[in-house]
Amino acid sequence: MCVIVASILWVYVMNEQNPITTRSFTVPLQTVHLQDDMLVKDLPETVNVRVSGTRSQIAALRTADVKAFIDFEGASKGRNTYRVTAQVKNGEVIEITPSLLQLEIDTQVSKEMKLEARIVGVPHSGITVSRMDLNPLQVKISGAEERINQVAKVLVMVDISNHDKNFETDATAVAVDQLGREMYDVKVTPSKVSTTVTIVRQLGTNDFPIKADLSGKLPSGITLVGTKITPQTVRLTADPKVLGELKEIKTAPIVLDNITSNVELNMPLQIPDKVLADTHNVIVEITVKNEKDQ
């Protein structure tokens, strides 16, 4: 009789000092026995598991001590209801939320696709991208068969904001559908692509008058009547800033010292560096008057 009373008293004291309590854990939802070529669509990343135990048991528990999983042994392609199972190191699982999930299983496939570069961001004024070199040129996409069939292209998004010269970067490759929407559930491997961007300044074009660069002095008795240049203008292509500093283009220097009669000269133009011209030579006709002929 004394033993029974003592046992009851011990249970009472223990319940008072170490009572039963509960605690909820948010834990990753794992999959087991899922075939390698199978993929579960819209599988929640976590579930909530409620555990009961003594105060000391619950206090000692860590999230890593609680496991939640779905057993896909024998599962087939299609949509079905699956039960979530949980296990705990110490204590008792009393509730899982959600405990049942409507999930669809699809075949997992992969294929190679070529990359396409896309520019994002706003470049500095007056510059543009002349080319982008990608490495690698193609990637592997993988995911549910239905989703892979919806992939229209794989884009490499290259941000050129705040760049005014050539640069290299690791850009992100993303799969998109026919409407250009990113397909987050499609895995791209590798996800980062080495990109070399070649930047050039946007070129402007303008026509400029040509002027004969005359130097020296005509001999005594010879008077300059005029000069005629053919063509009279030259079309230049260059950085707009460079073009803005130009007013005219001169011929190579023409020395007048030995000119005593009308002449026709084929003269090169003085084209500035880094400037493209539609012509580099002109005909300069110099007309003079000799006082002896009067």
C-alpha cells in the first residue's frame, strides 16, 4: 500500500515540476522514395508540426530534431492525395498542418537550348552596345515535362547601367515562355553566364564645308581671282562631341609661292583622327590673273 501511494505521489510531483506541454515547429517538407525522373509540382517548402512532451523534452528539442516527409513509394504520374508524415526525436507528434496534400507528379526532363542576350538598364548618354559575347553559348534546362515544352527561349539579362566602356560580368540566364514571362520552376544550368560586352559611342553624321588651306604669297604681278573646290562638302561620321567641335575641313596646305597660272590640284583633306569621311581627296581649281597679260 505504501508503494502505491509513493508511486502516485511521485507521478503527481513530476507532473507538477515537469508538466506536459506542446510546441509547434516549422520544418522543411522532404520527399522519400521519389523516382529520379519524377518531379512534384507545387510542393510546399515547409509544414507545421505540433509536438507534445514534458517541459524538459520540449525545451531540449531543436527544429532539426523534427522531420516531416511524404513517402512517394509506388507513386505514378498524375494528380493524387498524399499524406504528410512527421517524426520527432523526443515527444509525440500530435498535429501536422497540412496533413494531406493534393499534388501532381510529372516526368522530369532536360534539354539543351541556345542563349539569347538581352540588354537591361539605361546606358550613359551617347553610347551603345556593339556586341555581346557569351560563354557558354548554350545551357541545359530541366524541369517538369509540361513546363519544359512551354519554354520559348533562354535569355541572358545583361545590365549596362553606369557602364561607358567595355566590361565583363556574370549574367543570369532565365527561361521564358512565349509571352516573355520568366519560368521560375525551370532550372537553368549553369545559371550564370560569362558575358563580355563591347561598348561604343553612338556616332553622328554631318556635312562640313571644305576650305582650301592657302599659304605663302603669289609671285609679283600675279593676283588671285578665286578658288573652286569639287566637291564643296565632305560627310563626316564620328562621336557627336567631336563633330560639334568642327566647323569646316581644310585641304592639305597649298603653297602659292610658285603659282603663275591657273592650276588644278588633287588635294588630300585634313581629316581628324577617329573621324570617318566619305571622301579623302578633292579637286582644287586656282584661278589667277597675270598683270602682264593685260
